[in-house]
Amino acid sequence: MQEKLVLKKSVKKLLWTIIFILVGMIITKQNPELKAKIEEAIYKKSIPMMNLKNKYNKFFSWKKEEEVQSVAAEKIQSKKEEKTDTGVKLTVKSQQPIPMLESGIIILMDNHTIIVEQIDGVTATYQNIEIKNYKLYDYLEKGEYLGEASSEEIFISFSKEGSYYDYKNYL
């Protein structure tokens, strides 16, 4: 008799958990501000995304050899480099292919801005890049084609825990 009672309580807890998750998903779908706050709290502050991705690849890597994407040059070809307060402004050809400077996972994509958490824990921000074939949380290897320059000037910065790093270490 007691086993049935314990089983009923377990099923009841499971159902409440499922209901809670579904209600949360509906609320965040309806409220973009709440969704942004949750993403900030969970994905940017509490879960180191690269550790999660590395563990995922270690245990669940099903990527076939033929799925590997084309690789661009490992360096960005620029006509001019100009240091900014937070990174570098590069003068490039419009529509120029832009490679990943270090392996990492895309953690934000918004209006020609892509933020990548690199495997070394540094966050790289690429601005004025038209991303084409990727979506949020895709993992990219160093040298893979990230996108194209959407103008003749792109901005790149590297930061970790609020401190900006010298771009010369990455270009």
C-alpha cells in the first residue's frame, strides 16, 4: 500500500514539474523582456556554455565527416586596422568572407552583431557581419566561415569578465 502512495506522489511531482515548465515556456514566449532576463541569468551568468558544449561533444558527438563545413582563411584580410576603446575597427571589402578567429559557440545574434564564447573563455564580439548559415548555440571551429562583412568596416572586440583583451593576440 505504501509503495502505491510513494508512486502516486512521484507521478504527481513529475506532472507538476511538466506543468511548471510548460507554463514557463508559454510566458517567456509571450514576454520578450522576461525571455531576455532569463537568457541573461541562465546562459550568460550561470552556465559556462563552452564547458557544456565540450561535455556534449565528448559524450554525444554524432557529427559525420561529410557534415564538416568549408573552411575560410584563418585570418581576416583587412586594408586598415584601427584600435578602438574596446577592440579593433577593420576596413575590409564589402561582402568579404569573415572566418572564426577561434573555436567557440554563438551565444548571441542580433542586427549584424554576433557574440561568440570561445573555447578559451574569452567572448568575441563581431559587428557588421551578415551571418548566413548558423543559428544560436551553433559550435564553430577556428577558421570556419562565420559570415560576410555587411559594410566596409567591421568591429571586433575580445573580453572576459568585463576586461577587454588586446586584439593583436587574436588577429
